[in-house]
Amino acid sequence: MHKLWLIFAQTATIVLAALFVVSTLRPELLPWSQRGTTITIKEAASEAAPKGASTLTSFSDAAQIAMPSVVNVFTSKEIKVAPHPLMEDPRFRRFFGDRFESQSRRASSLGSGVIVSPEGYILTNHHVIEAADEIEIALADGRKAKARVIGSDPETDLAVVKVDMEALPTMTFGHSDHARVGDVVLAIGNPFGVGQTVTMGIISALGRSHLGINTFENFIQTDAAINPGNSGGALVDTSGNLIGINTAIVSRTGGSLGIGFAITTTVARQIMEQIIQTGGVTRGWIGVEVQDLTPELAESFKRPNTNGALIAGVLKNGPADQAGVKPGDILVAVDGKAVTDSSVMLDLIAALPPGKTANIAVMRNQSEKSININVGKRPKPMPQDQYQDPDGME
């Protein structure tokens, strides 16, 4: 009996020793031990969201605030059409004269607009109302009225029209310069004429330019669905404030591909105020043709970077020519403000009041030269179907 107890004690001692060794060196082999490796994670606080974080699950309030101020814009114009293609042939007309009179038909189109003041001013796109004979505005509450054009600016694709109505809902201007990539936005308009529609997305990019859409470009890019008919409509933030005027899309099919562009309210407000006050927009002009510096051009001019705008041409007897600017100069500053590319240069020159003397800095033969220029008035662009940039000069 004593021998059996000794064997049991020895066995228990060995088992306990083995468990101690395994639990110390390889605890994961034990069935009651915790599997895996301990990891550290960051978890959002459940009590309160961090400052600035959105807790919205619906944007209904923002939509209800903004929608009444967004209108449908219906335009029409009379188009002359020949009754038969042969009427375009001078020889046919020689024999038959004008007995086959040309006919006319009315072409209609649609867009959107934003009521920006209780006096009846409505902000929309230039291409929405361009060449229209009649403009009709339809409000979200069912009211309709004829509108007249106050003025437009083809180079930013903005226009202002006015209706004589009372108790108009107006849109609150937001701060587009405070917008950030990733902010939630709503696009409101009348796509394809189906009726007022709200779509949601985020701000995909800011300061988009060099797109070839307008002469002056500083777009908000968004993936909120924008389709034909949305032009001139509102891009609003989650408080229902206006931060952009929807103006263009990138699409191979004519429908939304998630790449839409809106003119910032910073630009839209400046243009709108000028149009309301003077009927148009006045910009500075010096009469040069410019292009961006590519890495290859920068190397050929022995420039350390591509900052600046290469002057490719100078209009004879224009402001720049009279001041001594020459092709091949690289414009690097306007009134002390740095020029990073041709788009920035165009904006800086356009902001100068005509008649003012401005100072520009150019690089010529690897040395900087300061030149004073008497700023001229930028020529108005010709209608789109006849448009030619005046000598391609800015």
C-alpha cells in the first residue's frame, strides 16, 4: 500500500511539474488558455462623438431647408428651318426663288436655378438661358412665372435672371472656402425633367481647374449624381446652405458617372453681385498668350521648378506689348502674388481693375525683371457658335 502511494505521489508531482512548464513556456497548448495574440485597437467613444464628427443618419432637414429655393428653369427659342434641304442650294433657289418660305419651330430645354434674394434674383448657368427667347421659372410649391435675364458671364458659365413674385423662399449662402474633401453634400435640381430631385454624395476634390469647361475654373468636384437638367441647381451642405452651383459632368454616356462639378459660392457670389449692379462682369486684361511650364520647358529655361506661366505670344500694341513684355518671358508674380501656373495667372490678371497700373515680375534670361503695365479691359467673348478667343490673349 505504501508503495502504491509513493507511485501516485511521484506521478502527481511529475504531472504538476509538466503543467507548470507548459503553462509557462507554451500556454496556448492548454485547453483552458486564451487563443491568439493580444492586440491593441482604437475604439470610438460610445458616450459622445468626437468634436466635428457627424452623427446624422438622415439629411431630410437639410433637403427640406434647401429644396423650396431651387427652381426649374424652362427655356425656349425660335429656330428657322428650311422646308427642304434643296433650299440650301443656291442653284435651286435661283430657279424657284423664295416661294418655299423657311419655316420656324420652337426648341425647348430645361435646367435649374437657385433663388438667392427675396427681390426675385435667381442664379443659374449661362448655358441654361443662352439665346433663349422665353424663360419660365417653376417653383417647388407649384407657382410659375416668366423671368427676364439681368446678365450673364459666359466665362464662368453663370447667369442671373429675375422674376416678379412675392414671398419667395431664398437660399442661404454657405462658406465654400471652408469646405473639405470628404464633406457630405446634396445636389438638388431637375434631372431629365423628371421633377425636383435630391442626390447625395461627398466632396471628391476642391479647386479643380484645367478642365477646359470654362475660361475661369475653380470647381468643387462631387460624386453626388448630377445629370442633364441639374445645371444651375444647388450643391448644399448638411445644414442646407448653398456651397456651389452645379454646372458640368464628365460622362461618356450623358448620364452621371460620379464626376460632377460645381462653381463655388465664393466665385458665384462675386459674379452675381457684379451682374446685378452693372449687368455684366468687368475683368482686367494685358494681351498675352500663356501656357503652363512643363518639366521639359522648365529644364530648357533652366528653371528649378514649373512655377510660373510662359508667355507664348504678345498682342501687338496691347498693354503688355506697350510695357515691354516679350514672348519667352516667364511671368512669376502679379502685384506681388506668386503665379504657379497659367490658371492662377489668368485669375490674378482678371481681378485687376481696368485702368489700373499693375506690376508684374517676369524671368528673362534667368534674371528677374519688374515691369509696370497699364491694365486693359478684357474683351467680351463672342457667342459660342462664333467664338474665337481674341488672338488667344489673356
